[in-house]
Amino acid sequence: MIAAIVITVGSLIGLESAHRRLASTYESALQAMTAANELNEIMTRTSTVVASQRGYLLTKDPVYLDPYLSSVRRIRDLAALVIQHYENVHDAQATSDFAAVMALFSDRISTMEAARAGVVDGTMTLEQALSPDYLGIRAMERVQNGVTDLYNRELARARGAQDDGRFDQMISAVSAGALSVLTILLFVLLFRTLGRQMRQEQLARDQLHEQQAHLDRLVRERTEQLDELATHLQNVSEDEKTRLSRELHDELGAILTACKMDVTWAHHKIRGSDPVIAEKLARAQRNLDSGIQIKRRIIENLRPTVLINFGLVTALRSLAEEAADQQRWALDLDLPEEDFALPESTAIVLFRVAQEALTNAGKYARATAVRVALAYDDQRVRLEVIDNGIGLTPDQFNKPKTHGLFGMRQRVSAKGGRIDIHSLPQRLGTEIQVVLPLCSPADAPEIATEVTESTAPAVHGPELPDERQAPVATSTDDSRTHAGDDRPAEPGRRDGGDIDGNADAASRHERTS
């Protein structure tokens, strides 16, 4: 009896001890799996950080920034939990290894944030920010490898706890067996939950990418439609200018010339008999001359005859010198000595851009010195207009009334070129650079003189400088608009030339009458 009681008490004590040891073993295994899950989530979040950083740099869409920030915060929260776990289990080696991994992660996060800030403020290019050094792909791989190693350690710790529990299960088969079944079921549920969460996150990322791709397609389609519409409107505007200039030349020019001839004849006949009427007729002659000059100026503004008849170099020189005389500028011209073969539409685009730039320099920039440079080679032509005015600000670029700038950009874009507009350092002026591709003579009608000989050097005029990275683009506060793609006028036509001939004929008629 006493022996039975002792055995019973001993068995109960043994079962209680086994139960406590089993509970302790189960708790250790559960903590290890929880830490493993936290480490696994850290690995998943690091991938989200890199993907979100890349998406934000490529699209500037804030929707990519939120997953990035939430993942960084979550990783740091999980890191605190993991550190607490290692301190509870008194694992100094794991604590040291995990601290080193998190230090590398924090360093990569600082580098990525600096790269993102550099892209936003323009101190770093997108290519640099997306490079492996700044994007931190290799560093994140080292972070994931370190976390994976710790993850495997926790799994090993959990498996060790399970092995220790088997000894206690031998003492109490029923209790240990039930506890083992519960533990296995718990593991299965944990892994299923983790897998379901991973699938949901992947599905959310896929949906986000699909939505972003759809929005990108819509933006591209709308942009192309707007570009086509703007180009069409510019073409229509330029065609209307050509039609108006031709009608002014043909119709109004003929009327003014005929009137001048008649008034000249009448003045010659009556100047000896009636001085008063002769004086009125002389005044009418002067008014007709003024009308002819006004008509010439209107035609020149609608369709630059100097450009059509004498070429881009001559037209730019005339335009710049006239503007310098009006504004009292110190003018610096750096133009080729001779005109060169150039498609008429390209020449008109460059002329209009220079005209707009000089207008802005005189009207808004309050400049005192202007430089106009033109250079070309076999593939491209470059126009450069620099003034020493008050410069530009980003606010001026974003103003909705800067149609002159938008018109210049649309003209250049329609010809497949590039335009850079930026302030010089400390806002000591504005620099406008336009680069347009050159078409071969067989592809487009040419303007001005032909290229002299096939043995001429490949680069003509001032040497083309290397491409420069433009600072943040800004704009003048200009509300003027221009027409877009220009179409060539009739070959050999000289707008305003017939007026000169008719005026000379009127003078000869006066002398012979």
C-alpha cells in the first residue's frame, strides 16, 4: 500500500515534472517559431522595400512610397521583437549577428533615402539612383542571407525543443502525444497562414503593377493625342499665316502699287497748276509709302522672307541685329560664315525659337547683353540664345500663362529635337539650347544656299560643344504662342519683292510722265 502510494505519488510527481518540462519545451519551440516567422517577414519586407524604391524612382508615384515606408517601419518593429527574443533565450551570438544585419539594413535605407532625395531635388540622375550601389540590391541580398541564417537557427532551435520533448513524451505518452499533435497542428496552421499572407501580398503587388501599367498606357495615349492635336493646330496656324501673307502680297500689294502709280501720275500733272492739291497728293504718296512699309512688316512677321530667300544664318543675323538696335543690347554673334543646306521647316522652327527667345529677353529679362550662336554637323544643328537678364524661377516655369515656352517646346518636339531652358548660376541670365536632327536633302526640301563641295569638312561653322546636362528647367513669364510645324512656301517666291518692283515702276512712271 505504502509502496503503491509511493509509486503513485512518484508517478504523479514524475508526470507533473514531465508536464512542466513539456510545457517549458513547448514554450521554447513556440518562441523559436514566432521568431522564425518574424525573421521570415523581415525577408519579405526587404524585397518590398527594394521594389517600392524602384517603382517610386521610375514613376514618382506616391503609391509606391507608402509600401516602402510601412515596410521599413514594420522591419524595425520586428527587429525589436527578435532582439527581445534573443535576450530572453540568452543567445549572445544570435544577438550580435542580428544586430550586424540590422546595421547593414539601416545603412542601405539611409543610402536609398539619399538617392530618392537626390532624384527629387535634381542632384542625382535616375540612372545613378537605380544603380546597384544606390538601390542596394546586393546589400539587401546580404541582409536576406543573414536573416535566412538566423531563420534556420530558429528552426533548428524549435526542432531541438521538439527532440527534448520526446523524452518527456516517453514518461507520459498520452500527454506528450496529445501535446505533439497540438504542436504539429499549430505548425501547420502557422505555415498555412504564412503562405496565405504571402500569396495575398503577391496578388496585391500584381494588381498594383497591372493598375500602374494601365494608367501608364492611358497617360501615353492621352499625351500622344495632345501632341498630335497641338501639332495639327500649329500647322493650321502656319498655313493660315502663309495664306494671309500671300493674299496681302498679291491683293493689297497690287492695290497699293496701282494707287501709288495713279497718285504719282496725278501729282506730276497737277504740281505746276495747283500747288495745294499737289501737296495733298504728295502727302498721299507718303501715306501710300507708309502703307507699303507696314504691309511689308506684316508679311515679314507672318512669313519671314529673309529666311525663305537668304537662309537661316542671314535671317538670324538680321533678327539679332535688329533686336539689338531696338533694345540697345551688346550683341555677340557666333554664326557660320556661310548659309548651309537645311530643310525649310527646320529652319523656320529655329528662327521662331530665336525670335521668341529674343522677345523674352527684351520684354521680361531686362537684359543688356545677348549671345546668339548656331552650329551644325552632319547629323544635327544647334541654336543657342543666352542673355544676362534676371533669370528664371521654378514658379515662373509652372505658371499657366507660359504659352510661349510651351509653343517652343511643341515646335521642337514635333521635329524630333530637344530644347533645354534654364537659368544660369545665381540667376545671372537665361540660356536656351535647341538641338534638331538634320534630314538629308532627299528627304525634305532645302532652304538657302547649297553645300559647296562634297569634300567640305564634316563640321561647319562654330564647333558643336558636347551635350550638357541642363539644370532644372524653368520658363519666362510669357503668354505668347507660336505656330508649330512650318511648311515651305512656293519655290522662288519673294514676299514683298513685287512691291519693290511696282514701287520702282511707279517712280519711273513719275519721271517719264
